[in-house]
Amino acid sequence: MTLPVSLSARLAIPAIVAPMFLVSGPDLVVACCTAGLLGTFPALNQRTTDGFEQWLEAIAARLAGVSDAAPFGVNLIVHKSNTRLDADLERIVAHKVPVVITSLGAVSEVVRAVQSYGGLVLHDVISARHAEKAVAAGVDGLIAVCAGAGGHAGRLSPFALVSEIRTFFDGPLALAGAISEGRHIAAARMMGADLGYIGSHFIVAEESLASSAQKAMMLEARAADITYTDKVTGVNANFLTPSLAAATLPDSHGGLSIAEEARAWKSIWSAGHGVGGARAIRPARDICAALVAEYQAAKRIAL
């Protein structure tokens, strides 16, 4: 269980700030990377491939002058419904994005394209079966998306899924599922993962693209205010219950297109069980600093 030097040497703590649909943008990515955490964003948060490329250029330029900045990453939806896949992948390769997180499909051609320039591919999985398919496709690492994670999440306990994955995969493994404190990252490492994967905690960051109403709802919410349902997109995901109650659910029979899903997520807001850890709107750098301090403190106690 070792991380590539390209990651481990540049991270203040072993943590990835998850790519959040309609929430993560350049300001949040740069703030996290300059604070020592691996910042990421979904390619589809930009409406066009040209816009996506502009974000890549802006992020790279802003990080170029920061010698100790962590690498950044992009989430790529690898599914036939994503008509931008080939075009976005072409821009990723051209700009040599350090880390690519693939979701909804592990495709060896995509993996090889990223690896061709030395990039790393991490793949979202919710089961050991999905993990085995991703490993067979040649991915560099896995993200175990367990019960309580925001967005499209699985049902399995992290103890069960991490243990099963470790029976056949000893490469980089990140753990997602209600992680909101530095000690949670330390605990993830003790149970067999290499990295913590944190999302909901950063929705209330000042740099987040979330609306003021979404941030306000986050600050009021606790784990009991999260609903796990497939009624929004046709795939099970965790959402803030009050946003579900206030919205008219789309007809997701058979799943939604990318455009339909984007419209649904504008008013039906996702979050994980770690939502209770968000207590105030503050700069992402401050959130990162707290996570680093908590992680270091937890390591001292463990030793």
C-alpha cells in the first residue's frame, strides 16, 4: 500500500478533495492544492469542452508559481451518455492533467491515454466486482465509495469494501464515506486505505460554486437529513432531504441524460453523512489547515 512519489511527495496529508458536480471550480481547486490537498473538479462542471480547457489552463497557470502545491485532478464520466468524452479526454491528454478520476465505466483505452503522458487514473467503485473490472482495465488506483458518501454512493461498510478490495489489489486506494475530519483520514489509513476522499465538507467553502441557499441548508443539516435514493437520476445517490422535499422529482426511469441530470442537481442538492461536520462558511484554505492539524494530531496519538 504505497502511493506514487508524484502524489505522496506533494501532499501535506493523504487526502483528495472530491470533484463535486456543480460545486467544484478553479477557485476551490487552487485553494485546496496550495494548501497541500489534491483538489479536483468534474469536467462537466463546464458546459463545453472549450470552457473545460479554459479551466485547465487557468488552474495550471495559477499553480505554476506555487512550488509546494499539490497536484490537481479532473473527474471524467466514462459512459456512453457523455457525448463529450472523446473531446474532453483529448484536452486532458494535451494538458497532461496529473490525476484523472473516472466514473461510470472503466475503459482501458481511456486509462492508456492518461497513462501515456504519465498521468494517474483513479476509478470510483462501490463493490469488489466493480473494483476487479477497473483493475483489469489497468487503472492505477481505486476510490472505494462507501455508505454515507455524497453523490452516487454505495451501500457497503468501508470496513467490508476496503478489506475485500485488499484481497486482490495492493495499489493506491482512497476511501470515501462521511470523512470530514483529519482523524477520519488517519483511521482510513489504519484500516487499509491510502487516502481520504472528502467532499461535503467543502461545499460550504467560500470558493465553492454552491449557491448561498445550498450552503445555508448544509449548515443546518445533520446525517439524519440525508436521503439515499435513485429517484433523482436513476442511480442511487445521497441528497439533502429538504431539497428533495422542495423539488419536483424528474422522471428518471431508465436513467437521465447528462443534460437532464445537470438540471436535476441544480435544485436537488447532494451531500453525504458527514454533512454535520460543516459548521461555518470559511475559506477552503482554513478547512484544509484544520484537516492537516487534526490528521497530524491523530497520527501522534496512534503512535
